[in-house]
Amino acid sequence: CFCFSRPTPVIRWIKEGGELPANRTFFENFKKTLKIIDVSEADSGNYKCIARNTLGSAHHVISVTVKAAPYWITAPRNLVLSPGEDGTLICRANGNPKPDISWLANGVPI
């Protein structure tokens, strides 16, 4: 968030509709740079930087989208069954964009 004026503006950051990530937000370059560490999908959203001095203010909105490769919520577990028994396999995955889940038996789609 680079804004030049005289007197020098004070920079402030907000996340629209929420709070800046607690304990993971740092500012650099006299608050002109907002740094978020250990980013999660919940950090997606609109961030606004506001520059203000005694003569007025200006702001800019930055849209942040967090992409994520597929990851397991519940990974499938191996089953050992006897003939005639029932078994249930559970596979829960997430990501952004949301992954497609497909099932195969011995390499052949079910």
C-alpha cells in the first residue's frame, strides 16, 4: 500500500467483514506492507489499506484468494474383510478449487 502525500500519511489495514489474522499478521516498510504467515483458506477476502493524514484519506481494496492443492480431511483406511462381510470406505478431501473424488478398484473406475 504505497501512498505518497505531505504530511506523511498513517497507514492502517483492515479485512472487510472480519479481523486480520491474529498472531500471523506483520507489517513492514512503515505499515505499507501487510505480511500474513502460515496462510489458510480462511484468509481469503478483501483487505483494505487506508492512508490518512490531516488533509484527508484514501483507500485501496486488495482481493486475496487462497488456492490449495487437494488435502485429506479423512483419508481412506485399509480394510480386512471376510467373505460376506460389509465394509465402508470413507474418503473426504478438500482444496480450492474443490477436488473431484473418484473411486477405482484395481485401477478400474467403479
